[in-house]
Amino acid sequence: MDHGDMDMDMGGPACKISMLWNWYTIDACFLTSSWHINSHGAFAATCIGVVLMVVALEALRRLGKEYDEHIQRDFAARVALIANGGVAPAVAVAVASTSSGGGVAVCPAAGGGGGGGAGAEALTPQTVTFRASPLQQLVRSVIHAATFGLAYIVMLLAMYYNGYIIICILIGALLGKFLCDWMTRTVVIGGVENGVVKGGNTATGIEEPSICCG
């Protein structure tokens, strides 16, 4: 080792590995001895592969978010259907349990017990709890594991301190954000009261940093 550099001879041309910033191309090695760059074309293919890997990471992160939002929207739609149909809590649990999604439990809020007529029952606050089904939780776990593993591979590639590879990681993050995390905004108009439009807005997007760093 010389100033953070080391050459690893595996019976052929030595692998150039450095623990300091470097611009190695030919004879650079990444992750395994078989990932040994022996031509400029191979290094160009490595750079393209790293860019696509980071784009795939951003796509997986978006997929996880979208899947969570999908099952939440499905749950909210079922709750709204139950609420608008005026189904009693006991019937609501029975209806929800027959659906293909996760389980739903509807319970009176604290202090909401008692009450006599139908009007009092309609005004009783309710809490609704959703629990993902085993299949939904398995899908969520598989997406998370794939994202986690790919993020650590990207992190290990960055730890080779190769300037070209780090630039490719940044380019992949840029393209991944642009292609996979296009921000959308939904404006909800709740009606007009005293000439003023009531409403709100929500924005969707992935705000946290890369999973390997945040």
C-alpha cells in the first residue's frame, strides 16, 4: 500500500484499488476480482451500468411509496363506502373482512358509548384501524429489501473513491429523480362559504434523501 493505494495481483493484471480520490480506468476493480476493467469500452459500460443502477434505485423507492399509497387509497375508499352507506359498525367489520385487502376494525371512540336512537348513533365518533394483509405486507417487505440491497451496492461502489463512478452515481440520482419522482399537486375544492372558496392542496413526491444515507 502506498498513500492509500494498493495493487491486487490475482494471477493476471493487477487491480488498482485506492482509499483516496482517484481517476483509475484501466485495471480498476469494483466489488469482486471478476469486475476488472481491462478496456475503455468495459469502463464505459460500467459507467452506464452504474447510472442505470441508481435510476433503478430511485424507481424502487418510488414503487414502495406508490404501493403504500395504493393500499391506503383502497382502504380509504372502503371506509368512505361504509360511511356513506350508513352501515352499522358490526356490519362494517363483517363487510371489510370479506374483501381481498387488509383487515378493518371499526370501534367507538372513548366516551362515545351509550346513546339511544339512530341519530345519536350516527353522531358517535368512530375510529377505523387498518392492518395490511399478509400478502400486502410481504410485497412491501420485498420492495424494501430490494431497495435496501441496491442502495448498499451503490454505497460500496462510491467507497472506491473513483471520480468517474461517483459522477455517474450523481447523474443516476439526477435522472432517477427526474424520471421517477415527478411532483404532482392535487387541489381539493371544498365548496364556497360567504363567497370564499374552501379547500386545500396536497403534493406528492419523495422528500427523504437516498435510503443509504438517510
